[in-house]
Amino acid sequence: MKRYSFLFGLMLVLFSCSKDNGPGYQEPYMPEPDGGAEEEMPALTDEELLDLIQERTFNYFWDFAEPNSGMARERSQENAYGGDSRHIVTTGGTGFGLASFPAAVTRGWISYDEAKNRLNKILDFLEKAPTYHGAYSHWYMGNTGETRPFGEFDDGGDLVETALLMQGLLICREYFKEQAVTSRITSIWEKVEWDWYTKGENTLYWHWSPVYDFRKDLQIKGWNESLIVYVLAASSPTHSINKEVYDAGWASNGNMINNRSHYGINMPLGPSYGGPLFFSHYSFIGLDPRNLQDDYANYWDQNTSHTLINYEYCVRNPKNYKGYGENCWGLTASDNYEGYAAHSPTNDVGVITPTAALSSFPYTPEKSMAAARYFYEDLGNKLWGEYGFYDAFSEEEAWFSNGYLAIDQGPIVAMIENHRTQMLWQLFMADPEIQLGLNKLGFNY
């Protein structure tokens, strides 16, 4: 692994937790009043800066991977969930890391053989890990292979996390194209019983537990980060869903459309002000939104509008938070100074999360580059560490995270690559099974 010689200073998010009520709390890093950013960051061109951000961020999935499994650790804080936290691995986060293996090889961060060997190590783990009608849990213990419950009634299959994992695996299947590797990925992919997670209804359910059955009772309905779930479910060659499940379940028979408008920007889908920006990232690691359209939306328009609304909110800064502006924007799910939350214009506590603007490079390249430069040059080593930008910060509260989260790291590498070369989009969209699934659901692409 190539190293950079300068290290400075010093990780569905549909829940929040604080110091008093949840395991995700991290002790805040409070920089000295006059310290933290004195050391000037080396001057870089735009391309050099993107190179550095991508490689340093990818190292979270490479150098910091859980050693027994090769899977992505949930987060970098050692005791975030108890003494064994360093062995908690995340299914969806691993999928994001895997999706970036082709970019890592092409850009020379790792060799083809290194990538293939790590992929095989992860496949060794996945083939032995408990699955639930073919679906994977949100968390596992990398050292034992056991399921680690994610929350109440959530100790079994998680269909959204499974989809994020499959997205990365299918990108790798298309890239490596070696029978010894692709046959293993195909076996895992074909065992996921997407249709079983409908309970015989015209919708998909997020969770199933061997202890609690479908007691979690959470339907996967749009608009949110889960479009990829329905696309994969329709694409499965063994356990496929039909279009009625997509229309009635995901799209609520057209009621998903609301055509909200904020700051003069029309947005076909989503909650007021669009919600957290990960809605426009997670499904589009592989799904190419540029020409993607169905009966409900044009997804390039949707994602671009969502990003611009988030940007405009931060620029206008109605709560007058310190730091917000044209160069410092981006609200999405992340750590904050009290714990963890899905930040958005309607849930704004003064916390900016670098992955929000950086993973939006395909939609807002100039605005995202301005943010990248501010994070790197102005905030410097208060925000920049061994694996790239720390998870989040609040200039208002003089708080900077000192850790990383896999689900925030992964989209940075993948979406910057899609902005630069469209590589991951091209690999995923070239899969004949994905094309059949998109056709079945009525997509133009």
C-alpha cells in the first residue's frame, strides 16, 4: 500500500442515540482553542486532492479492516459498543468497501492479486456466517462469525444491509470475472430469498428474526436509501419479486410522488427538504442515475435537486450556525456532539458531515470541490486523520469527531470515483441480471 508521508494530528441510520440512551455515543474531541489547524496543509491541485481523499479514505476498508474476517469494522472507536467493539463488522459498510476494490486496483493503491485475496477472505467469512433465508444481519462479530444483534427484535436478516452488500459483491463479480471468484459471489447472491421477505404481500419487509419473526414490522417504502433493495430483488435469478411488489410496496401505487419545491428547486420524491443526503448516495454506488427513470421520477433530477436543496439550506443557514456557508455544507446521518442522528434541514443541530458533500460530487462537482478544499485547507488537521476526514464536526459547538464510520467512509470513495470515471456505475449496470431487473420494473436507463 502506497503511503503519503504527511500524517496530521491527530468513522439507516434511522435512529439516534446519546450518551444516556444508546451505544453509539463517542466522547467528543475538543480541540484546544488556538490549536489544531496551525500546521499548513500541503498545496494540492484538484486532482491531487481527490486522489488523496479517495486513497486515504479507502484505507479504512483496507488497513483497518477487521483482521479475522477482512470485513469492514462498524466504526473506529475501540469501546463504542463495549469491550469487543473492534470486532463488530458491518454488512452494508463492507459492501461499500468492496464496491471500491476495482477503483483501488485501477488507481494503484493495491494490486489485483491483493484485492482478489482480500475478496476471497471476505467470501470465506460470508459463506460461514449465519444467514436468514439467505439475507445477512446488520452486524456480525468478525472474530467469531456470530450475529451481533443491532437492536430490539433485530437479531436476524436485514434486507437493506444485505442489498448494500450485494451491490458491492456484484460490482466485484463484474470486475474480476474469474470463475473461482465469480462462482462464490453468485452462490451467495442466489441464496437471498428476496421474495420470502414479502410475507406474501406486495411489499418488502426490512427485518426477520428467527426469534421474533417479523415483529419489527418495518416495510421498505420509498422515498429513502432503499431503491437498491427493490432493484436487486427484481433482478434475482432465483428469488425474484414482480413489478406489483415494487409499485404497491416501494412506490405506494404512485403516492411516493409529492413534487415538493424548496428555494425554487423542484424535487419529485422525498420528505420536506429531501431528508439526509445519504438517500442520494447508498443506492447509487452501483445504480447509475444519469439516465435512470421510471414511472415515478427521473433519478438524476431527484438526486441533484435533493443535493442542491441541502446546499441552499446550509448557505442560507436559518439557524445562524457558525461555519455554514458556500464552502461548508452537507447534512446527513453521522455522529454528533451528543451521539448519533440523521441530520437534515429538518433535523439540523449545527453538525456538518464531510461524506454529505463529498459523496455528492456527481451531482454538484464545483460545490463539492469547494467543500473538500475547505475541509482540507481551512479545517486542516482538526478534521483530517489517518483515514481521511473524521466523521463530522460542529464549529458552533467547537466539536470535532475523532473517529470514522464505515457507512460514511464508503460512499466517499465510490461516489468520487463515479464522478471521475463512472467506473462503478459502468460495472454494475453492465450486469445482465441487473438489466433484466430494471426492465421488469419499467426503468429506462
